[in-house]
Amino acid sequence: MPTEILMPALSPTMEEGTLAKWLVKEGDTVASGDVMCEIETDKATMEFEAVDEGVIGKILVTDGTEGVKVNTPIAVLLEEGESADDIGDTPAPAKAEAPKEDAPKAAPEAARPETAAAPPAPKGGDGNRIFASPLARRIAADKGLDLSGVTGSGPHGRIVKADVEGRSASDTSKAAASQPAEAAAAAPRAAAPAGPSADAIAKMYEGRDYEEVKLDGMRRTIAARLTEAKQTVPHFYLRRDIQLDALMAFRAQLNKQLEARGVKLSVNDFIIKACALALQEVPEANAVWAGDKVFKLKPSDVAVAVAIEGGLFTPVLKDAEMKSLSALSAEMKDLATRARDRKLAPHEYQGGSFAISNLGMFGIDNFDAVINPPHGAILAVGAGVKKPVVDAEGQVSVATVMSVTLSVDHRVIDGALGAQLLNAIKANLESPMTMLA
């Protein structure tokens, strides 16, 4: 029986995407792991692999189609012995329109025995989506299997046909019963007050010359996540001035010695290393907010904001405390280049407990950054500028001073703990040789 291939959720936040390009055509044979098409998510262009073997019987969504909702059928896969004649009259999915109140209710659609649509993606006991191929979901529904008790063997742990063919309902019910059930009584969230409608704003500027810019997936995601952050995360801010003269001299010395290897360290590389080590020195601050609990991380996974055309990425340098300055520099350059090309995979920009946003190269003296949930804090870095300073002996001199602001989630980190973290970052940057010890 033909199986519908559904638009996948290629990241936890993905709700819709653009089917950029098909890499197979109708009649092509595919096996598990074969790349079928390229899909543009809210962050990147990613390849979508087949999870079952078969023949592409019909393509339902053409190249370049935008706004394709997750779980929308995009193609039909034929199994062995099936042909295109077995496919029912499956229309290409249309974009949903707002229902009209005066429109009569549509009559129930007649069942189509030719093409069986897979059941909707199931969810586990914790409310998280269980990733399974359409064919595996259909087989599970026919057998009455509980997919929460099945371990997937497909790409990224996806449940495929082979995982459910030999199972019975009693097998999965026992496995599901062995998993701890969590009470998920989430309090209803009060609706945020809505701003003026697009029509109302358009009327304000009627007669004025302007260009209307359509929001892409990335801009919509940035708007939604940062609005959520400012509305739900209790920010507080800690500020320090950091003297960079010792670091600048040390950096110049290292770069001269590393020149033969083609390595050139930036101030940002030192900042990444300083933050990673500070999270180890103040481990209670290496934490994220997880709804009704706090997760304390052991490694220092540091995210760094990278500006790209139309938005930004925050690629994560994992285990940054274990890496040398040159390794961090090379990895950051690679991540930044691929971020600007929108070629990062989700695992490269998700996670981390701490972030850095550096606008110093644009001449910004200081600013306050918005925390990227579920991170516990983000460091906003300004430019290093010459300023008069008073030393311990009361003498006035000129020093290169960089202003930083630590935005902190008060649910995760209290004021005194945040101060300890920022002081550790300052100490590392003002004594850069200690970071190599």
C-alpha cells in the first residue's frame, strides 16, 4: 500500500519550511539513508533522507514551495510490487485559509483505500514528539503498538519499518509501562496582549512611501523567541570594565609565534576561552532553565552570536574549556563561515548554557543582550577603548578598557552567583597567561 512521505520536523522548533529542491524524481528507487530533497528550515538548508526503501511514486510538493507545514504529505512512496496505478487521486497540499463563518461545512471526505495516510506523529509520556517514518506509524496503528516503547534504529533514532514489523502490542505496552510517567499539568499561559494589527499600522502610514518586507522563517523565529525571552525570562544585568592591555600584548606575542602555522588569534577567541574556564570555576552558574527544574552542565558549551544577512545564528563550541586557543579559533571561523552560508546542522547551533554577543568590532561601547532560552546568561561585549584609569597606588594612567554586561536569568542564577561568574571572566581576561595553565 503506497505511503505518504511527510514534511519532517528537522529541528525541535520547526513548524513549517520551504521545499527548496528535490534531488530525486518520480520513478527513482530510494533506500534508507538516501538524500531525497533539500529543505529550508527557520535556520538552515538541510538534506532530508529516506527512512524506508521504495520507489518515488508521486511528488506532491514542487521545488521552491514555501510555508509547507510539518507533517504535510510531500510525496508518495511505493513499496515492492506496487505501481503508480495504486496511488489514489492525491491532490497537492494547499496552504490553509482562514475558515469563513458563512461557508457551509464540507461533507466528510470519502475514504481513499488506494493511498493510506499515516497516523499523526505520536507523542511520548513527556509530551515530546516521537520520530517515526510514515510506514512505521501505519504498521504500528494497524497492530495497536505503542511507539513510546520502541527504540528506533533509523537516522537520528527515527523508528522505521524494521523496528515494528516483529513486535506485538503487548511488547510495547510493557516497555511503555516501565518508563516513568511524569505529571504534565502545565498551567495555562495568559495570552500576551496583542499589538496593533498589520492593517492598523498600514493605515498609520497611508500616503507615505515605504517597502513591505515579507518575514522569512528565520526572522519569524527570532521575533517569537526573543519576545518570549523578554516576556518570560526575569533578566537582571551586571556590568564590569576589563583592562585589556596585558591580553593585547600576549595576543600579539602568540600571533607572531603562530604566524608560520597560519593561525591568527582574535580577542574574541580569548573571550570564549575566558568564559569557558569561568563556567568551570563557578560551576553553579553553568546551568539552564528547564521548565520546572534546572539542568547543571558539566562541560562548558559556549554559544557565540554570528550576524548573517537577515538574522543571526548562535553556533555552540562544545567542551570549550578543554580546547586550545588555536583550536577554538579554527572552530569558530569554520562555524561562522558555515553560519553565513546557512549550512549549519541543528546540533551545531542548539544547546549550550552560556552565550557571547560581541559588538565591539562595530564600535559599540556597551549594550544589554537578550538571553537566548534556555541559557542561564549571555555576555554582551563592547569595544576596547583608551580610557584614564586609577591604579592601586592612586596613579592615573591610560589603559585599553572593554565594557561588558552579563545578562542573567534570575530563575537560574542569583545576583551573588552572577557576580562571581563575571569576576572570574574578568580575572581570566586580565591575566591571560593563566588560561594556558
